[in-house]
Amino acid sequence: MTAPDPAPEPRMQELRELIRTADDQYYNRGHSDVTDAEYDHWFAELRKLEAAHPSLVTGDSPTQRVGAPLPKGGTLATIDHIAPMGSLESLHEAEEVREFDGRARKLLERGDEPLAWSCEPKLDGTSANLVYENGRFVRGMSRGDGSRGEDLTRNLRTIRNLPMAFVGDGPFPERIEIRGEVIMGREAFRRLQEREETSSEGTFRNARNTVAGTLKLLDPRIVKRRALDFIAFGIGHAEGIEFATHSELRRQLAAWGFAIAEPARDAKSIDEVLTYRDDLEAQRDGLVYELDGVVAKVDDTAMQQQLGRTARTPRWALAYKFAPRLATTTVLSIEAQVGRTGQVTPVATFEPTELAGVTVRNASLHNWTLLAERDIRPDDTVEIQRAGDVIPEVVRVFLDQRKESSKPVAPPSECPVCRGALHMEGKFLYCSDLDCPAQLAGRIVHLASRRAMDIEGLGPKQVEQLTEAGLVRSIEDVFTLADKKAQLLELDRWGERSTQNLLDNIERSRKPTFPRFLNGIGIRHVGEQTAKDLARNFGSLTGLRAASPEQLTAVDGVGEEVQKAILEFFESPKNQATLAALAAAGVEPEESAPTAGPLDGRVFVFTGGLSTMSRDDAKARVEEFGARTASGISKKVTDVVAGEAAGSKLEKARKLELRIHTEEEFQALLDEL
């Protein structure tokens, strides 16, 4: 005789509390302590239990509502959505998707006749609802509890690709809700993480949580610096306009100037939906944005109306998730590591573990404050994931498997490399000694990088050899290596040809452009774009060193934190000595008068392949003449150079009626300047 199932009610209540806590963290507090896979597992278990015990379903169960209850006494005002903003049913197995399709066909009385689906990527961001009146943006809200969201209008206005007004001549709907995902591209998130090394903004663990937290900030200036994008995926309430299919709606959103999720595909059957999902999962690492699955919608909007919705989700749309990129491993040790900026971070070494096709051996734990908060220790069994599919990250510690002898790791009291003094700056610990060997190697690699002094042949391995051999003890020593050629030739794998090539490349680098020099010398918070902006405003090292705090903060992209870093850099006796030594070694950045060039005020975007020069070279050419460059199409862009196989950027540029150049026309423009 089979034993009866244990009473399900306690487990159901436990699951509801777990899900409510996770929802509150994500929707209201801008972070999450659990993975998507863990959340989806809880939700699926609760839904299964409620289906088996319908009498135990409660009205406030997470399965019966969208989002999370809005926080009481929150700092942001709340606004009603005109039409409810629902969620999607998350499915993880092909059989679940087939069952969803079968239920839809049954409700539509289609028998075995396949349904047409509109498929697009499921972006891993934060949903938002925008209201436009007569084609003009008037307000924007979070999803909230599905009926009411927090007012995010001021922050949403800072998003570079979010149209403040529809493109085209109209007529436009008197009032319409545009729904979409606020997201951060992989490259933008990587740059933000790099800036975090020297920033007091906080730790950015993954792009989605960063976006959720950013949208709740009270200072729109910070939001603007975070490089968010808005990708439209649908509409809510609409007055005076209808769409026969979701595919038609996507085309209209693009025509109005919205970015839409790509690559999309029309599917003639559920089998084609499954194929699309598998194809997209295979190419996800090469896409601009992080994805966690695909969305499939019954394309015919009349059928959508007929299918209707449950209390929480539509019966005509589904989310088919990708396989989670998670693995379990053991922490072998936690050591202190010094980066090129002097930041001392804890790094975990793992038992080698296969994860998403890569053998993971270690991961940064970001900072010592976070390490203490998350209480990760040597010998712990942990769950790891590849954050953004690139950076390994610890997402959970299995406390029930922790040994009794376990002890937390304390931050070091001195630099683990040079034994110099350490100091705290916000949440971050720094080595104060600029001559620290760990900083030195990183600073030289950065100095020699392509977007700085561009010294080919001076990569991490070569720099490690040179510093270990004592041939380079400071960044200025790079420019005296010609005097040490005989010693270079004695090093392993350094032949006459490779040595001479390096020395020739160093010689060519002695006259860098001022922006490259600024980017290369390693001023905290000053990256490639800020270096260009400073060079455009001050023209020379002398001009920059003489700049007042007010003059610095007047430069686009320079806030108080960057201004302080620049002033401190030039006030440092050590840095003054380094700059003098570089000058003595013959390093002379080119000076240019800080005046408007012939392309001043114009913003260029390059798309497609160029045959006569690289994109980097093309960007450098227009910047020499006073123009700025951008990576995406927006109303701020004035010129688009379209090379071979130009794609969606060119289409959007045409819709915005921007100035478009072929490669030949671009070359002719340069020849005229």
C-alpha cells in the first residue's frame, strides 16, 4: 500500500514566502539573491501543488498575480497602468511548449492545424510601460504589481534610444502604452564593471540587477551615465489604431523609432518555434544583449483576443527559457589580488569545473565588504554561474554542507605583492604604492594597449617577463628598452626580429595623440571617451594640468568623482615625476588647440565593413576633426557611414532621415577636410 503524500500546505506556504521575497527584491529593491533557474523551480513546484490541491489556492498566491506588491512609503510615486501589465508563462522543456500550443489550438478549435507564431529574443532586463500622447512621451512606469507601477519618467527620459517623440509624419494614436525591456548591452556592462574598480557606486554583479537598481535611483544624471537601452516588445492600451498581427505591430514600432528585439523569426508551427529557440541559444554569446530565452506569441491578434488570459499570464504568449548556466563546485582558497588601479580584491579558486563549455577555475568576489555579506569561505560548496555568460560568479553557498572548522577570510592588512600600506575608498581596498609590481604590470599593459599608446608586441606575457627580469621597473622604463637590447635578447623566446619589432613599435609610439596618451597614463576614471572629451576641451597636457575644478566639470561626462581623480593625479608627486620621466624619455603627446573642428557638433556611427580602413581608424579620423562617435543610432546621431553588409542600424538611420554616406562618400568627405 502506497503511503499518502505529506500534507502539502506547509510546503506551499514556504514556496509562496520564498517567491514573495524574491519578487520584492527584484521588483522593488533592484537586486536578487536567487538565480532565475532557482526562482522558476520554486514557481513550477508551487503551480504543480496548487493544480493538485485547488482548494488550497489563495488569492494572494504569486501564481494569481503579476510582479510584486508595491512598497509602502516608497520614494517613487505610483501610477495606474491604463491596461494591466501581465507576465509570461516560463517554460523549460520542449514538451511543455508543445502542450501550451495544444491548449491554444484546442481553445481555438483548430484541431491539428498549426498556429503561426511570432518569435523574438527574451531579453534579460527590466520591463517598463511608456505612455505616449499624440506621438509624444509623457510618462513611464515600472511593471509594479501589474495594475500600478512606480513613476520612472525622469530616469526613462535619460535613455539614449528611447524616442521622446514618434518618428514620421503621423497621424499618431491619441494615447498608447508602449511596453518593452530596459536593458544594458554586454559591452556597456563590461565598461561599467571596469569603472567599478575605482568607483564608490557599488558592485555590479550582473546586468539585469544593475538595470533594476539603476531605474530606482533618484539622480537621473547617474542613470544617464549607465548606458541603458529600451527595446520595445508590445503595446497595452491603444486608441485609434489596431494591428492584425504581432509582426505588423513590430514593424510599426520600428517605424516609430523604437528598437525592437532581434533576431526575430516568423514560425509557421510550434516545431519552428522550437528550432528558433535552439538556433538562438547557439548564437546567444555573439549578440549585443544578454538573453535568457525566447518569446513566442500567436501572431494573429484576433486569435489572441479569443484566447484571452489567466489571472497572471496570456494564453497566447509563452517564454521558452534557455538551459541555466550553473554548476556546483568547491572553493579551494580565497586570495587577495591586486589590479592595475591598485584595487585589492578577493579572488576565489575553485575545483576546476565545466560550465557552459568553459573550465572555470576562479572568480572575482568583487570586494571585501561583499565577501563578508555573502559569507563565502574556503572549503565551501557553492553554486556558480557565468554572469553575462562571461564572468564566473558565485550565486549561492550551501551552508548545510559547511564544515564546523570553517572560518571567514579577513581582508589583508598590507598589500599582498609589495607589502605597502592599504587604504579604503568606499567599499574598495587599494594599495597606495604606485610602484607596486602588480600595478606596474597592469599599467604597462594598459599603456601599450591598442586604444592607448598602441605598442604592438607588449602584451601581458611580455610585460611579465620584462618586470620579472628587472628590465622595466616603471612605465617610463618602456621607452628606454632600446638601451637594453642585449639584455632583451637573453630572454626566453626573444629573437632578433621580435626584439627589433618591439623597439621599432616603441619608437613609433613616442608621439601619441593627446587622447591616446591620456587614456594610457592611467588616471582613475578616465577611459577612452573621457580622454577624448578632455583633449577636445583642453588641447594639451599643459592646458589640462592648469584646468580648474569648474572647468573640468563643465566637460561632458566629467562629474565630481572624475574631476577629483584628475586633480589628485596631477597633484601627486609620484605622478609628476612619472610625467617628467616620460618627457625626458622622448614621449611627447601631440597638442591640438581646443577649438571647434570642421566636424564639430556632428556625431558619426559606423555600420557594416569598411574596405579601406578599420572602424577604429575611421572613428579616429572624424574625431580629429571635432566630431564625436557613437555605437548606436539615436536622434543625436547626425551621420551614418554604411559599409558592406550594413544591417539594422542603416534601416533605422533611414527612418530617422539621418545623413548617410557610402564608404566612397565618406572618403571624399575626409579628403575635403
